[in-house]
Amino acid sequence: MSAVPKHDTTVHQQDLDTTHRALRFLTAGSVDDGKSTLIGRLLYDSRAILADQLDTLERRAAGQPIDLSLLTDGLEAEREQGITIDVAYRYFATKTRKFIIADAPGHEQYTRNMVTAAAGSDAAVVLVDVTKLDLDADVVALLPQTRRHSLLAHLLRVPSIVFAVNKIDAAARPGEAFAKVGAALRAFAEAAGIAVTAIVPVSALRGDNVTQPLQADWYEGPSLLQVLEALPTVQETVEGQLRIPVQYVAREGEGTGNQPRTLWGRVAQGQVSVGDTVQILPSGQQGMVAELRRAGETVGHGLAGESVGVLLDRQIDVSRGDWIVTPGAAQPRRSFEATLAWLDTEPAVLGRKYWVRHGNRWVQARIVEIAHRLDVQTLAEAEAHELSVNEIGHVLVELQAELPLQPYADNRVGGALIVVDPSSNRTSGALLVR
């Protein structure tokens, strides 16, 4: 048997932001990989469980080990079926940091919920169950959902992706198993262009290497919690051109339409100051920022990530869904290429009209071309004329009205659109502008 490397996990990001901002992370992976149990372990070990919750779990256990997954599976259907259906959010804190956890479903039919959780996360912990893998094979084959969830987290620009190799205590030779699975994960990530932050072995059920480092001669890396405590949070880009999607227009006082109006929105990129010249899209009209408000106070400037109210020096027709931008910074367009993650049981069909939402604006759109579909197993590009549920493709989209789009790689808000079926009102897909 070949030697097993002791240092099999490496945090690749340098100069990590260890501020006290809460880290939002999701757990993902295949069915029964132990996601809910892992979160329950983090809550239990960090003493983030109320006394009455703990009493209920202990009574239900009747002298047996506590089922920690029940701390997150709150729906009756989840408890009956023993699965996670909806995204469950939980909160806990250590001495150094606060955390917001999203427990994402593992079933393929609930992939849309996983996408929802990933869109606002700072990190993704993708669980890999060693008991489901053929560890005797020369090259370990990963499960489809492990690959799919990792790809989706990568496409949705989740900054930090951590692989947690779970149920390591169930492996006959844990060191060798961890080395083989780690090699498979690194090979997959390299082929997919995914930057892996860390690969750590854990046992969510026993608590091995979750909050306390693992005592083993084949591993000398950090625990999962130590990795999470060091991860950076997503910071909106303060540099670059200003972009604010208008969410609400408030008129001051009563009377005529000449009353001052406050344009409220969350700064998606850049910064804004009193005296700045800005442009309103889609009208293209320009004005000067006469006043800025934030949290009930008058301020001099606002930064990316902050919600601000903008008062202009003159009356301009502005509505919810418009954008406030640096003059000339955005070139609205009617067609664009995008990565499409399809989430609906009804396939994505060429030529059919859908509603898409960009920022706070709804417009009609249709898919005019599917360049290819991504095979999550081989990562090859396959020919396709439609996209079925949970498939990912490269598409060309035409819009009924122009939108100030950005590449998703540059900005999450300006480069993301959701697709809604006009007949069923279901959220059908997520478009990421290329």
C-alpha cells in the first residue's frame, strides 16, 4: 500500500478576511450524505441548541444516540421521509465568528432549492459519503449529485468550495480511503476549473474532525470548523462603475407630482456620493445626486452592499426595475449568451416565451439557441435541442426589452436572471450572463 500523505488539505486563498462578518455557507451533496447531521453536529458542539429542543431530542432517542439531523429537518414531510426538501437556515457562533448555515436538499428534484441557497452564500461545503463509493477501484468515481452541486456552486460564483469527506469512520482503511477520494475530487475540480479551498475528512455522526482536530497519524490538517472560521465573506465590488437596481420609489409628503422622490435600492457595485452625476436606465436621462439617505439618516456617500435612498437634483421619470449607473457605464442589449441551469420538470424549449427577472425588472424573453449541454459526468459539451430538469447548458437569449447586463463573473446582481414559466409561474431556471 502506498504511503498516505499527512497534509491532504490546503487552504489556497491567501490573506483571508477573518473579520467578524457572519459567514453564510451551504451544505450540499447527494442524498443521505449526512448534510443535516453535520449541521446538527455543528449546532450541538457549539451549544446553539435550546434546552427544550435538546430535551425533545433526548426523549425521542430513548437512550440511543441523538438524531442530530432532526435539528434542521423541520417540515413534517421531511421527518416522515427522512430527507431534506426545503432549504433550512440555522445560526450559530463560536468565540471568533458568527455563521449562517443553509441545509440544501440532496434530491435531484429539489435542485432549485440548492441553487437558491448557493446564490447568496460565501462558501459551499460539499459532502462526499465514502460508504457510497467503490474504494477498491483504482480511480474512485464520484456520485452525480456531488459533481452537479459542485458545478452549480462554481457557476454561481460561490467563492470558497470545501469538500467534506464524511463517514470516514466507516472506512476499513480511513487514511487510504481519504487519499483516494481526495485524489478523485482534485482531478474533477481541475477538469471543471473549480478552485478547491480545502478537503477535510469528517464523521458528522461521531463528531470526528468537525469542531475538534482529528487525532490520526494519517491526517494533520485543520478541522472543518477551523477551515470555516478562516474563510472570507463575499464583499461587493466597491471599485468600478456604479450600479444600483431601483427597488422602490418613495414620494416625499403629499400633493402634486413635483414633490421630491427618493429612489431606494441596494448598491450592487461601486459607490455613490452627493454631487455625482448619474444616469437612469433604460431612459438614459442624467441627473446629479442632491442627497443620500441610509437607515433614516442623511449621509454623504454609499458603498456597494449598502441600501441607500437617492434624491436627484431634478425630476426624472424613474420606476421600480430601473438602474442608476455611472453615465456611459452600461450598454443595454436585447440578446446575450448565458449559462442556463434548468430547474423545471418541463424542459427548456427553443422559441418559447418566458419571463425573466433582472434586478427588480421583469421582461419577456425566449431561448433562440442551445449551443451545447454540459455532461456533468464527463464535463464534455454535448449537442442539445432542449434542456431537461437539472441540466446545464450554454444558450443564446433574446429579450423583449433592453437590459443593462453584466458578465456574471464581474457582478452577481448585474449578471444573473431568473427564468419563470408564464403559465405555471414556476421558477424554471437561472441564467448567468457570459
